[in-house]
Amino acid sequence: MNTLANTRSTVGALLPVEELSSAALLSSLEAHREKPLIFSYDGRDVRPSYHVTEVKTGSFRGLDCGANPESWSETFIQLWDIEEENRGHMPAGKFLAIIRKVDEAVGFDPQAKLTFEVSDGVRPMQIYRAERMDADDAAIRVYLSARPSSCKPRDRWLQEQQSCCAPKAKQPCCGG
């Protein structure tokens, strides 16, 4: 079984969190185009008849809680986890074709932060990140985990505390 996890971020009380980039996800799917693509979230797999209902890309600017300017690119992939008869999980190649159409129509930044929005059409949409991916002979599975909110000044402070060479910041959060 092949496992891929790409970047690390620190969230909460120094908990390392694995997160796949868009580029890592797409390049790994290329090698498994014919295999069923299964997303797993909240301890279960999406239903075989799930749909990719929307892909949004955007660039964002804002201020964090410490009044620090922030900017980033992000891609949102919306999954509709519904049950329909006589359907199997989408092949990875079909998912790649959807992303290719997005790239042709509106552009697609492979280095963008990757966020999944998942709903069954009844419960409110939930926000997830791609934590890791496993491939075996039968399928390719992308494990999604909840994307929590965080305090970016605190996150930067925690990263500095873990670095051997960075100057130590005086305040962990929000300038106060």
C-alpha cells in the first residue's frame, strides 16, 4: 500500500497535522487513473454515487487576529455524498478530467491550499482537508479530516518555538 502525506502544519496544542497539497494529490492520482477514488471522512467512506458538485478557486486577502495581513490561494472541492442506484465510486481519471476542465475554464493553482466541502444534501456542509492518501490494488482512498480554525499569530509563535535558529517571539497570540 502506498501512502502519501505532503506538508505539516501545527494546529492546537503542538499537534502535527498532515495535509496534502493540490499538486501532490493530482500527481498521485495520475498513476491510478482507472482505480475507484474513495474519499473517507468522519470514519466512513463516501457513498459510491458521490458527485463532485463544484470546484472553486480563489485568492484571498485578510487580517488575522493580530492585525497581520495574510494572503493565500485556495481550492474548494465540493462533494455531494448521496446514494443513487447502479453507480460505483468515480474513477480517479474522471476526477482528474473535472479538475482539467476547471483549469481550462477558470484556472487551477496546484500550489493552492486544498479544502473539501462535504454534505449529504441534508446535513450542513462540513469543511475538511486532505490528510493523507493510500493506494492499493483495488482503489485509491483520500482521508479527509476536519479543518479547524486557528490563531495564526499563535501558530507562527509555536513554529518559532520548535525552530532551533529562529528568534523567540514574545507573545503567542493576538498581540496581547
